[in-house]
Amino acid sequence: MDSSPSTSRSPASEEADRERAKTCEKKKEGLGWMEWMRGWLYLAYEMLFQRITASHLPNPMPLPHLHEVTCVITGCTSGIGLQIARQLAESGAHVVMAVRNTKAAHELSQKWQSEWSGMGLPLNIEVLELDLLSLESVVRFTEAWNARSAPLHVLINNAGIFSIGEPQKFSKNGYEEHLQVNHLAPALLSLLLLPSLIRGSPSRIVNLNSIMHYVGFVDPEDMNINSGKRKFSSLAGYGSSKLAQIMFSSILHKRLPAEAGISVVCVSPGIVHTNVARDLPKWLQGAYHLIPYFIVTPQEGARSALFAATDPQVSEYCALLKSDDWPVCALISHDCRPTNASEEAHNLPTSIKVWEKTLAMIGLPADAVEKLIEGEQVQCQYGLKQD
Ligand SMILES: NC(=O)c1ccc[n+]([C@@H]2O[C@H](COP(=O)([O-])OP(=O)(O)OC[C@H]3O[C@@H](n4cnc5c(N)ncnc54)[C@H](OP(=O)(O)O)[C@@H]3O)[C@@H](O)[C@H]2O)c1
């Protein structure tokens, strides 16, 4: 892995953020229709042209030797995460499969091991339990990992849900499930793993995001979409959770001092044929399977995350955005090119509120990042109770 140039945010630029936040205090109730239309057009464009725009990319993505690199990958028992884990392991990385179905992960690991036999050193894979629907499980995972005092070089927040057409559901922590699995739990995981990521510096946090964030809207006062102000749909839940992740990542990217050497990147994998469609009605699943030209394979969908996790240009790009004081963290498109996040993702006042609200929801103090960077202990509310 490479090292990022050293740049740090000046107190003046932090003050400028706060000023911008104050002056843009006007409350927005939802996406404007132009933003919404633009979002759907982007989505249609990605669906129709993703193969063409990514045609320059080899498949599978060639990776450098990663023998000294440790990667934690969430949700790698199917789809994109499975491909990411396998390819990183075959490139020599120490891969930690952070999954809720440990039996499936052990079976996969054994299968990969036997198919790899004779092609190089045995794969270095371990399986650890992590259920993102339980914030207690996230805390347990991070406590166990940090207790090793080992470096972590890459955290890939891949696990995600899109419960299409399902009624609104809440986790036992009381949070809307898309929000918890796609945003809150990965946010807690990223923050609590900061000590290990600092040990592994230069290191990276890679978040599997989605073009669907373009049609998402986050009301920081109604993150659960249950106040009655907005009607819940799985589309609203998914899009909002992905937008919340970009907003939170943008503030994390700003808060982490350049000296910490941790890059925060969001990636869009494209529109990929995976289990994500398992909740579609049967007739729609049929249609989904009938359009293989437009929908890419999980191996193709894994390329942007693998690029974000390993390419030296990515941390240089993150450092550049930091020094430019750009309001949004790096977003890498399915074709492995930097892309612009939605207009709403540039709404810095909302991003700051989403950051503050997220910290409160995941039971961390407002100065958690600063404390963790200083090497201080931080108590998470979800570490105190057993589930
Ligand atoms: N497919 C697409 O077109 C697409 C487009 C844009 C973004 N993405 C994003 O890419 C990521 C991977 O999605 P995919 O398409 O590969 O979907 P997938 O095939 O359904 O895989 C999702 C993975 O997440 C895991 N997971 C779900 N809930 C979890 C929980 N509570 N705790 C721990 N792990 C959990 C699943 O584990 P189980 O097997 O145990 O359920 C599975 O391994 C997601 O973040 C998704 O939002 C996908």
C-alpha cells in the first residue's frame, strides 16, 4: 500500500464549515423534483451504459501482491463481497470474513482453499461473526479484533440489504433495518476499528455505496422514516441509507487528520446480478435474470471496490480532496473512475447533522474520533449490554 501526502485541515477551514452550516440552516423537506428526475436519469444511464463505460476494465480486476495486507470484509458469503474476499485472498491478503452466517463462510473458505491448492501459498482466510442488525455484535467484533493489537489495512463495508417491497422493519436496537445494516452498523464498525486502522496506516475504509443514493433523502430529525413526515418505502429506506453513508463518510474524511493516514472512500459497484434481488416478486426476478446484458456479474461488480482498496492513486485522490476542502469524500464509480455524488450529498449542513445524529444513534460520544485518534478509550453504549 502507498502513503498519502501529509495535509491537515486548518482551524480556519473548520470554522468555514461551521459558518456554511449556519448560513444554510433553511430546512429542506425532500428532494426537489429536478434532483429526483436527475437521480432516476443517472440510474437509467448507468443501467443502459455500464458495460460500455467500464469496457476498458479487465475482468477479473488484476491486483498487486498483498502479502502484508490485512482486510476485513463484511457480508462476503454472497454476491459482490464473496468476489472481493476471494480475489483479495488469492492475491495474498489476510482476509477476515466478517459475516453473520459463519457456517457458509467456513464452507466457502474451504472450497476456495481446495480450488487454489497447488497455485501458491495456502489462502490466509479467517471467519469471524458479525451481525449488523445488532450493534452489540458490532462492538463485540471490534473489541475482539482490537484486542489483538494487530494492524488493519483495509476495512470493506460491503454487507447491505435492499428489502424490495417489504414493509418497514426495525432492528432490536430500534432502528429501521436498511438504515442500521447499510449505514449505522458500518459507521460504528469503522469508528471502533480506527485504532487498528491507525496501526495499519496507510489504511482505507471502503464503503459499498450505490447510485441509488441519488434518489435518497435524509432528514436528520427522522432518520428512521417513522415520524409520519415521509412515507416509508423500501426504495426510500435503501436510497436514504446510502446517502446517509456518503454524508457520514464525508465528515469522517474531514475529521480524520491527514497524519492518521486513513482514506475514506465510497464506491458504486454498478447494477449487479446478486442476491440483492432475492426479495423481488417472482415475476420481477424472472425479468431481472432476463437482462444479463445490462446487469453485470458479481466479479465485474467487485472491481470498483477492489480498485478502491488497492490502487495507490486512490489515497492520493483522497488526500487531494482533503486539501481542497471538498465537501464530499471520494466516490469511485463502477468503472473505477472518480465520480460526483448527488447534489444532496454536497449539503454540508445536513451532512454535519447526519454525523452528529449517527454518533448519538450508535451510542458514541460526539468527540469519539478525536479521542480514538489520540489513543484514548471510548465507551460505546452498546458495549455495556448483552443481547
Ligand atoms: N447488487 C447491486 O446491484 C448493488 C448495487 C449497488 C450497491 N450494492 C451494494 O453492494 C453491497 C453488496 O450487495 P450484493 O449485491 O452483493 O448483495 P447480496 O448478494 O445480497 O450480499 C449481501 C451480503 O450482506 C450480508 N448481510 C446482509 N445482512 C447482514 C447483516 N445483518 N449482518 C451481516 N451481514 C449481512 C449478506 O449475508 P447473508 O448471506 O447472511 O444474508 C450477504 O453476504 C451492498 O452494500 C449493496 O447495497 C449492490
